[in-house]
Amino acid sequence: MTPSTIELTATAEDRRIARHAAAAIVLTVAEAAIPLPLPGVKPGLANIVTLIVLARWGWREAVWVSLLRVLAGSLLLGQFLAPGFFLSLSGALASLLVLGLAMHLPARWFGPVSHSILAAFAHIGAQLVVARLWLVPHDGVFYLLPVFALAAVVFGLVNGLVASRLLAELPQPSAGPPSADSAVHATAEVDSPER
């Protein structure tokens, strides 16, 4: 039997997603060290990275970054498959769905700040639903809604403002990765013995 090998080559897009996911994971782990006034009320600093990726490279890459952050962050914090993981995953999925829809709103009135606030509300809404259905089977969990809504507005606003500022200051991405033909051509010119 011939041994078979699978060779995966990373594209420029893969590397970019990995860099952004790593930045989001670092922010997630750093945020875990911040004392929380109330369980579940976090600033969501990693969402800044997701907003930047959404604005610069689109929804598909933002989904990859967000889901990789949830998975790797839960593994690093020892919360994989614990209730916190499912709360984080449900919030991330809901906010990604809302961001996917919000991208189609007029850019003139809806930017990173409004996207961030909408995503924060979706995130906390999904977490409350999961908490009610699974962890706290009592409607009393919804008494926390005003506190979580206030946190969504405040942290959504702050994260959106930070993302908007970073988007204004970061250089625009290049037009895209060079094609394979141009890379081969450039290599041939450098390695040419005629020089």
C-alpha cells in the first residue's frame, strides 16, 4: 500500500485570517483577566477585530475570525464544551447573523458603531435565550435584561468607536494577493542567470 500524504498550502487569505483570529484570541484571553461586575457582562474587546475584518475583508472572513476566536479562546481558558462556551458560541452566531444583515444597510447611516451596537444586542439576546432554555429554566433571568441592554449599548458603542478609529488609521489593504503566474514570473526574473 502506498502511503498517501495530504499537502495543504496556506493562501494569503488563510494567513490574514490566522493573524486576525490570533489578535482576537489574545484580546479574549486578556479580557478573561478583567474582574466582572456581573457574570456575563464583558466588554467584548475581541469584537473590535471582528468589526475591522468585516469592514475590510467582508462577512466570510469575519465569520472565520469570530468562530476561531470562540473555539481557541475556550480551549485556552479551559471552557471548551462548558456552559460558557455555548453561551459564547450562541452570542457569536447571533451577532454574525445580525452583522451579515447589517452589512446591507445603507453605509451612509450604518457603520462600525451601529454594527457594533446591533451585534452587541444580538449577542446578549442569544445568550439570554440559551441561559433561559438551558441553564436557568425560569423567566427570572429576563429581569437582568435592562442591565445587559445597558452593557450592550455602552460596550457596543465603545468597541464600535475604537473599530471606526482603527479603520480610519490603518492602511488600506492591498488589491489582493498576486496571482500564481506573476509570482512565478517574478521568481524567474530574480533567478535568471542572464543578470
